[in-house]
Amino acid sequence: MTVTVGVLALQGAFVEHVHLLKKAVEPESPSEWEFIEVRTPEELARCDGLVLPGGESTTMSLVAARSNLLEPLRDFVKVLRKPVWGTCAGLILLAESANRTKKGGQELIGGLDVRVNRNHFGRQTESFQAPLDLSFLGEGAAPFPAVFIRAPIVECILPHQEGIQTEEVGREDTVVAPSRQTKDAVAQAATAESVEVLATLSGPAARIATQGRNISPDEEVGDVIAVRQGNVFGTSFHPELTGDARIHAWWLRQVQAAVIKRNKLNRLAQ
């Protein structure tokens, strides 16, 4: 079985993601994987999983709409419920709600019941790196060198809705993803009602982030920077810019497990 993973290649750091995806499978069985750049609905349809890279979320959404990809992306994430990972701008696109944005200037895909705060840490000149202890990488794993560039955070975890996030619609300077529902039992098995927080950046670390230097997060709970809900995964930071393929390897294992589960459920439904 060959698993096909796409990287949305409309704008942003898609080449870097492809490089690390290939690096993540090199020690094991690269022949079981195919990694492609996605620019058309036809290429998206080939994918078992998808990465939305860092970059400019507004530009990505505009180009996706002009390329007739926006609606297929929403179906991929919210109807088919295939595995998707968004980094930085990708996290914004996957959020059900995003603030600090003008209505009409940003389209969202949705899939994560969260509200994100765009550019939470400031301008690009205020970028920084922080070592993160990520428990999902395994016990005793070395800290991950997370890179933050005009990064969003998860400001609020929203209640799970089968339709649109109605309470978010009336918020000022906020955009909300359109609702999509699936009645397919296989797809429904790939979702979850609750959002799981996978990583935070401590309050003191976040406050000194604008000094543009490496920081050492302490034990205080702070800004939410990585979340997962069913098959949808999002990170505020840019693993693709580090050369460290551990998160890519972890996510590919999630994709592989999802594909096996989907195939099994499809066989049982026949």
C-alpha cells in the first residue's frame, strides 16, 4: 500500500515540508510513501493526507479560491475527514474562527473548533525560537527547536458544532469558516468532539518573545500553540524550517493509522 501525502503548494514554505516529509521516512520504507505538491483539485483528490504550510494565510485562501481549490479543501477536511496538518498560516486556515482580520479579506477552511489570534507575537522582525518539550514525541525526547514567525496562537477552544459557530459570527474583526457536515460513517469515525491541547508556550516566555532571541519556557501554562481534533492537527510554529523531522515522522504515523482504519471500515461497510 502506497500512502500519498500532499503539501498545498500555492504559497509559503511548501518545499521545506516536502523535504522533511521525505527525510522522515528515509530510515524506514520510503517506497511506501508518495509526496506531491498540490495545486489543483485533481492533485488533492489523490491525497490520503495533506499539509497546509506556513506563509500568508490570506494569500493562500485567495489563490485557493481562484484555483477552484477552496471548496475541495473544505470537503477534504470537513466532509471526508482525511488527516490534515496546518503550520502557522495553515493553523489559521484550519480554525473555525480567526480574529484580527477584516471580514471579506480572509477565507477559512475550518476543521478545528478553535479561535485563533493572528500574528499574536508581532511582526516578522520579532520572530524567535523556543525549545519545546513535546510529550507526543515520546518519553525522554529532546526539546524541539520551535520557530515562531508572525505566529498565531489558539486564543479559545470553541464548543463543538455540527454547523457554523454562531456565537463567533457576531464578533468584531472576526471571520468564521462555513459549515460542512458529513453523514458518511467512515468519515465520522475520524473526527472528535473535543480539541486536545498538545503544546503550550509559557506566559513569561511569550512576554519576552518580542526580544527576538532564544527563550527557555518554564512550567507555567501559557499560550496554546499545538492542538489536535480527530484527524486535524495544527501548530503555531514552523517545524519545516528547523531541519528536525520528528514531528513530520510522528504525523506520518497518524496518517498511516488513519488510512488503515479507513480501509478497514470501508471493507466492513461493503
